[in-house]
Amino acid sequence: MASKRQICFKCRIAVVLLVLLAGIAALIAVAIIQDTWRSKEYSFQYGIVIDSGSSRSNVYLYEWPGEKENETGVVTEIMNCRVAGDGISEMKIDQEKDAASWKAFRACMENITKAIPPKKHKTTPLFLGATAGMRLLHEADEQRSNEILASLRDYLSSLPFIFQNASIITGQEEGLYGWITVNYLMGNFLEKNLWNTYVRPEGAKTVGSMDLGGASTQIAFAVQDDLMGPDYLHVKLYGYPYNVYTHSFLCYGKNEAEKRVLDKVVQAYAGFFYTARALLMNGTSDFDQFNTAVRKFCHTEWKQLVEEKTWISERFLRTYCYASHYVFTLLADGYKFDNETWKNINFQSQVKKTSIGWSLGYMLSMSNMIPSEVNEIPPMTDPVFAGLIFLFSAITIVTTVLVFIIIIRTCY
């Protein structure tokens, strides 16, 4: 039988070794937890896009969580500001001679600036894209268009943002970004599942888009990946590639077409929407309904129209008979839509309280190139982590020393 001394020795060794192993295990566990169990905090990111159309400029402020979905942001419009006055193609280069236009521009930018947290100013991209109005001016007077853009670059680069550029975007780009906007708002790129996480919609079908602007009309739709040419543009959104056919018809916008007929300029953006609203057709409609509404509108006496359409100024009201015929001809005769296809045409200019246009599509595409702002939050603060490491290290050292002391005393 073992002596009492041997039993006591074994008990002491067992207890000390148990404490030693517990200390080592705790030390390793704390280190692993602190290193691997970090939560990620994503702050919101912001972007500014200025859409300078033929009749006016709009400044849009977008926001998206830093945690992107397959490299693309889930972008939301949080503010927009319409710059008072005409489009930039009518601006004078000398700011003193055109004080009103420049004051209006500054007023919008000041409002947008206030809406962005100051700490985010230096990481917020800013881009101005001029469309068909400036394309026409560039063809007619290249020097003047260059001088206007140079003056805008000087001003915008002085703001506390990451100024990208102020440039004339091509008709193909405008069509592509408009196509992105429409399909994004319709949920064709991304949707939430039962677990409240974003996934690609089953079937992943997209729709074509047509944008009737003031000076041009853009058409765009997705095609097979293997088709190539100057009118085919490639884009990657939420991890999936798309090949989009897009073409711009310069001078076939609502304003430019009307110039040819009435020799007047009509301020219009998203011309489909405003024309349909004047006809009291604010949603989808079929071919025959739209045709009937056009005939009724155009055969109504002017005095009666003024009394009925009190929300439309006479300046614009007198243009809608022509405009409705133009839209009807463009869609029906130009593209030979059948009645079923016509039902899918939606004349609303806003979906989910977001403005439809190329600017949102541009921001979505740009978000692919903007790094996520991620803050890793450890499960323990530095003082707590350091304290636990010190505690369990001390326990390990002390128990190791005790093991040696017990062994030495037992041997001697």
C-alpha cells in the first residue's frame, strides 16, 4: 500500500497540474476569442452625383451601409436638390455676370454638405455628369462647353469632398446607368429572403428601359454576353456581370423634338411621367387607354383645360397635346409594341421615393470601386484583455513554480 506521504504528494501534484492546465487553457482561449471573435461595425458611406441635364441640374445625395453585397453598395437616395434656373449649357462663365445661376448652385451644394456628417466629407465622392444639353453645345461651340465645365471643376474641387470630375457623359453611359437605376428599383438585382439577407432574385430577369429626356432619348436592355460592339457596355453588379445594349438618340428628347415643331423650349425631365400625369394616367395603362386619353386631352377646349388642370402652369399645359402624341408615336409606331407589352410601361417618375434617372445607376456602379469602411470591434476592451492575459499568465507561472517546488521537496 502507498504511504500517506506518497498519497499527499500525488494529490498536491494533481491539484497544481489541474490549475496549471486550466490557466494555460484560459490563456489560449482569451487570445483566440480576442483575435477571431471580432464583430464588424460598418459606418454609412455617402456619394454625391450632379445630374446636369438640358433644362436643369439636380444634386443627389446617396447613402449606403459600408457592408456591401458582393462589392456593390445597397444605395439609397436620401436627399436631392434642384438647382434653380436653366441647365448649365445656359450658364455664363463669368460668375459675376451670372450671379443668380452660381448662387443657386452654391445653395444646393451647401444644403447637401450640411446633410453629410463632417467626418465623412473627406471620403465622399462627388461627380458631375452633363448630358444631352451639353453634348449639343459641345458640337455647336466646343470652346464654350469646355470653359463652362472648367469653371464648374474649379468650384466643385474647392469643396471638402473627393471630387471625381465634371464631364459630359456619353449617351450610351446615360442609357446604361438609367437601365441600372430602373432594374435596381424594381428589385431585379437584389432582394431580401426570409432570413432578411440579400440574395439574387430567382430567375434574375431584367427589363429594358427608355428615358425620354429634354434633348435625347435613351434605350437600353440586357443582351447575351457574347454580343459585342460600340453600343454594348458591360457592368458588374452584386457579383454578377451584365451585357447591356444601349443607344442614345440625340435631338429626340421631348424639348428638342418640340423645338422643331413649336420652336419653344419646354422644361421637362422624365418626360413620360409628366405627359402621362397631365392625361391623369399616373400608373401603368394599356395601349387603347392611352390613345383615348390623348384624343380626349387634345380635343378639349383650352379654357376648360386651364380650369381642370390647375396644378399645371399654362406654359407647360399648352405643350402636352403635342408631347402626348410624340410619346404615343415614339412607343407605338416606333417600336410596334403590342397591347400586352404596353401594359408593362410605367409612366411614374418615382419608385420607392427615389428619383429615376442615370445618377443612381452611376452611384451603384461607382460603389464597386469605393472601399468599405469597416471598424473591427474586439469582444473585450484592451484593458480587460490585458488584465485577463496578465491574470492567466501569472496563474500559469505560479503553478509551474509550485510543481517544481513540490517535486524538489519530495525528492529531498
